[in-house]
Amino acid sequence: MRGLVLPTDYESALTLKETQRATEFTRGKFQKNLGKALNLIRVTCPLFVTAASGVNDDLNGVERKVEFDMLNCDGTAQVVQSLAKWKRACLYRYGFAPGEGIYTNMSAIRRDDEMDSLHSIYVDQWDWERVITREDRNLDYLKDVVTKIVGALADTKDQVNAEFPQLKRTIDRQVTFITSQELEDLYPDLKPNEREDAFVKEHPTTFIMQIGDVLKSGQKHDGRAPDYDDWQLNGDLLLWNDILGCAEEISSMGIRVDADSLLSQLKKAGCEERAELPFHKSILDGTYPLCIGGGIGQSRVCLYMLEKAHVGEVQVSIWPEDMYMKCAEYGIYLLK
């Protein structure tokens, strides 16, 4: 985690009222640009799913889900942690063809997340998913999709700057691709987040590939659930945030598991019993389509686009009381 960053020379370019208008403007423009770039249509999505379905995202496998019982239904419901699995089922139910896909506005509660400049227990993101063919399951296809997403982000930033000319920063459209192993080889003595900062500072738009498996050091760059991304065909998109002086993760995404990679990753993660869950069976028997997808943080995008110093400047959440006060001392006003 990056921790709380308090830039000494920070002054928001937007008032609180302007920030509200700019947030709406940014969200509206980006989702249209994303939909056009990847041929996606917007759909509605759940806030919660049943625990028995196996559809919820397990993230790193240690996060506690928010759960509750229901008056008229048996079993337990869980607030989604992401929609990585739900979207694949959605593509099947709605009959999408290769090259077509969906995006949706996902809201989640991740109660075990840190609270700092970039992290909140409230998560809002554009979850998207697109049907692909067997031939598309390769790194070149992944890179092409990443490049299109960066183009949508850069176009949006240009539109935001035109609407709010007091904003000046831009997004580098040139994407640098590097694997997590190559990153470890470059900086063997640094921790994963330190490697990201060191590399992204020199390459301000970076996509780090192949996250989830064990590196040569015996460590992982970062954790990934074994049953949605193929660990050889996924990655994180990071932009250099010069206000915070660190790499800012904008998106985690990837080509999704097929039957072979699902079984392999379940075995590596020691959770082969999940293969009996309905979602997993539908991958193994070929019912669900092959696809690519990811999540793009809405508040993260707005933080970057609107040149803010804290995610709490663009989303209403809960923060420690001393954080409200400390941030205010530095001209950072967290929304309530």
C-alpha cells in the first residue's frame, strides 16, 4: 500500500462544486469512449450474489466478504468484491458473439482494504467483458486491447481538459509492456510496489503482465484469484501520478481462464474443490464463452483526470477522523 501522501505544494484546481460537475463529466465521457473502443454495451449488474453460486470474486483469497442472510431466501448473500465471474455468465445468458461485450457500473465494499490516498473500502469501477475466439488467447491480442483502453483514457483526459482548462496534465498514449518477472529481474532488491514506482516513473503508462504466479524468487508480484484471469495472459495498467509521486493502478484485467488454465491454477492455489461449483463447471464443459475483461477504477480515473491528491476528493466514503483533519491541513478536502 502506498499510504497517505500529503503533498506540501498541493492546491486543487477545482472547487468542491466544480469537482462534482467534473466527476460526472469524466465518468460520462470515459464510459462512452470505452464502449466505442471495445464495442461494449452497458448492462445492469448485481450489488450482491449468493455465496453458494461461486460467482463472487475472491481477490487475493484473504479478504472478508460482507455477508447477510435474507428474509425470503435460503442461504447467505455476499456483497460483490468484483464482477469478474458474473460478467462471463452474463455474456453467455445474453448471447454475445466474439468481438462484442458489456460494461457496467460496479459498486462494492471491501472492508479489509487500507484507507489511504489511493485506497478506500468503497470500490466503484467500470467492469467490462468481451467475447473472444480461441485464436485471440495470446499476448498480442491482450496488448491491442490495453492500447485501446489507454486511447480511451487519453481521449477522455483531453476532453476533460477542454471542459475545465485549469487542468493541464495529459496521459501518455505510448504503453510500455513488461512482465512481472522482467520487473523483478530489473529490481531484485525492491518490493513489488517499489519496483512499480521505479519503473513507471520512467515509463509513465505501463502495463505489467503475468501477475498471480510465483516468480523466480519464490514470491508473487501480487495475488490473483485462480479462477478468472489466466495468469499468463493478464496484467495491471499503471499511470505515473506526479502529484502523489507514485504509480497509480488504473485497471486490473486479462484474458480469462479456459478449462486447462482453470484446472492448473486451481491446483496451484490448493482449491481444486471449486471445480464442482456451478460457475467453474460451466467453464470446464465449454458452456461459457472465452473472453477478456477487467475492472477500471472510476474514482481512480477521476482522481487522475481531475488532478487530485486523494481518492476521497472524488468519492464519498468513510475515513479515520484524524485523516479528515490531517488532509484538510494540506488543502485536501475529503467528501462527506
